[in-house]
Amino acid sequence: MTVQVWWYAVPGFYFAKPCRVIDASLMSRMKLLEEENRRLKKMYTGKSMQADLLKEALGKKW
């Protein structure tokens, strides 16, 4: 991974801030992790809805 330096201007000041450049292997890994994160969020949402329905059903008195 390479580091580039970008110059930022703030009124009265100029300073350098190092920025990372993302190469192709990191980008593909990030995409895989985002896909896994999306899948896990869907699973969590489904389980959470099931738990809420069970609580509601068991909480009612017949």
C-alpha cells in the first residue's frame, strides 16, 4: 500500500495530510467483506423478527 500526501488549505494554514491509496487486492477484499456484512445483517434482521413474534405470541394470554 502506498501513501500519498495531499495538501489541504484552511484559511491561514496549509498542511499536508497523508492519504492511503487502495490497490486492487484491498478493494476486492473490501467488496467481499461488504457482501458478507450485508448477508449477516439480513440474517440478524430475520432472527430478530422471529424473536419478536415469539415474544408477542407467548406474551398473550388466551
